[in-house]
Amino acid sequence: MSTSAVNSPSKPTTPQRRILDLDALRSFALFGILVVNIGFFASGYTFHQVHDPAFTSLMDKGVHWFVAMFFETKFYLLFSFLFGYSFTLQLDSAQRKGVDFRWRFLRRLGGLFVIGALHAVLLFQGDILTTYALLGLLLLAMHRVTARTALITAAVLVGLVVIQFRWLGLSGMAAFDADAALAAGAHTTAALAASPATVIMEHVQALPHMAVALVGMQGPVAFAAFLVGLAAGRHRVLADVGAHDRALRLVQWIGFPVGLVGSLALADMGGTSDVYALSMVILTGPFLSAAYAATLLRFFQSERGARLAAALAPAGRMALSNYLGQSLICAIIFTGFGFGLVGRVAPAYVLLIAVAIYAAQLWLSARWMAVHTYGPIEWVLRAVTNLEIPTWRRTPAPARPAAAPGPASGDRGGVLKVG
């Protein structure tokens, strides 16, 4: 890395740089989650693990394949890893300040659970926040384990989930009824297009199904990612990315081929309705998520990468507000809360809408965080966590004194470097 890159004002090397990388990664995960979640708003068939029969063109199938190959089951793992890593930073911060971390964290989890429950009922039955709140209790109980124990536990959890799905597949207990799924998809699509009350009722009726999926797969795998983040945080792996460049390169070399093999099985075999493909991607998905993260972290160390990280980071700093905002926008576009376009937009346009929403969030987040200390929902959650009213707006920086006149413009020694 060149000296100019290190000294660049857009690429700080202090602990702020570590936070910037984390926030940029969180923002990237936010985009991947949106690409997957928007499909549940755009079509009621997605929830029932089938594609809308109204969209069967080659383009439609290609978009479904692309999303399954590169997005499904990968980005919530990255988000979960960052949750575990950030947990260690919060713990250290509480210890430095001499405050009781346990009760603060429990209040935070309580607030997160309430927000997630409202989100699941009102906007999106696939909410992950309630799961994070419950798993956070386990993370708190295990926060003293060694990094080695955390990694072993994570591997065992993933292995048990894979064995479970392989057993279900071999026993025939997970036989998929495509006709029933299509009928259920048509019903859900009609319900989501109806009145807000009908939308909410559909969400409530879907919660037991979501609970089974969370207990059987997403919950254990997300907790495994928590533990990997906990282990990484213990060793401050992201505190100095440059010092771990060799390890990150190894993650790329292993993660991409292994992860893409599982993703190819998922994309080619019909998605999550096929338990063999699902078990494959559960086993290999963490490798691809790790490869994504390693690639971005290494790229962030360059000048161009630092500029990208700076552009992504504001959205990551208010990720909770943006996550809920994505659901609100999608509900207005696709469900009976707004335009009711569910089942009427082709997959390619759905993907473009996701890109447009994320781009708008990047723009809005940068402007919001320029004048506010926290995102709006983050502000509420922090108030609950600390039992205090947090600072709402940033304090303007004091004006700099006027620079003394420099030498003539032809003398480069007189150029004032601002930054």
C-alpha cells in the first residue's frame, strides 16, 4: 500500500477506520438482504417456495437463478457475523466506561424484539430482528467462551442443521407438494393485494410457519455466524485489515469455489424447496459470505475502495432504520398498504426496484448522518438501551481560523492541504 493511500483523508487508519469498514460491510449486507426480501413483497408465491407462474420467460428464470446463486442464504449470514463482532465492541466499550453491560444489552434486546414483532406483523413476516433478540440472549450467556470454543460450536450447529435436512430428504418427510404450494401462493398474493387489514392477517397467519423455519434452520445458522463474529472480535481481526491480508486472501481462494458450488446447486435445483440443495447451501453458504466480506475488506484498503467504503458506510451506520425502511417502501409499492402491485411486476423490474431503493437509501443516509448522530430507529433503541435521551443532532464543528497568506502561487511549498 502506498504512503499516499495511507495518509489520504478518505482513508483513516485510526479506530474510526475500523468502524468505517464495519459500517460499509453492514451496508453491503443490507443491499443483499433487500434483493432477497423484496421477492416476498413482489409475489405471494415466494413465501411458499415456488415462482409465480405468470412469469416464466427466459429473463424471469434468469433473474431467479441469479438471485439464488449470489444472494439467497448468504447475506443474513454476513449481517449475523457483524452482529457478533459488534457485540464484542459494545462489551469492550462498556468495560472501558465502567458501566453494567448486561442490563444495557438486555434492554437493547428487549427493544429490538418489540421493534421486530411490530415489523413482522405490520410489514414483513420474514422479520429477522425478533430472532436476533432471542439469539442475543444466548450470545450473552456464551460471551465468556474462548474463540476456539465459539468456532467449534458454530461448526457443530451448522453440521447439525445439514444432517437434519439430509435426514428429512432421505426419509421423505420433506416431500414438496408443488400444486399445494402454487395454490397457497395464489391465495397469499391475493391477500397481500387486498386491504391493509388483510395484509396484516396474512402476516399473522404466516408467523407459525416462519417460527418453524427459524428454529429449524435460520436461527441456528445465524447463531453460528454470531459465534464466528464473536471469535473474530476477540482477536480484533478487523482492527487492522492490512495485517490479515494473507488470511483474507486465503478466505477468498477457499470461499469462492466452495461457496459457489453450493449456490449452483441451489440455483439449478429449484431453490430452497429442494432439501438437498438447501443442505448444500447451508454447508457452503458461510464460505461464500466470508469470501464476499474478505474481498470487500481487501478492496477497502485501496484508495478507490476507501471512497466506496465512505459512500456505503452511512447506510450501514443506520442499518436498522434502513432495514425497516426497505420493508415500508416495499409494502407501499407492492401490498395493500399502497399501490398493490404484488404479482404484477416481472422479476427483472423487481430487481431494478431493489437497486433503486438501495441507491436512494445511500443518498438519504449520507445526508441524514451528516447532521444527525444516529438513525431515527437507532436513536429510539439507544434511548431504551441507556435509559437516556441521546443527542439528536451533531454539534457543528468550530470554524477554522483563516489561513495565513502563503507564498506566490508558483511556489508549491505554499499550497495548503485541506482535510
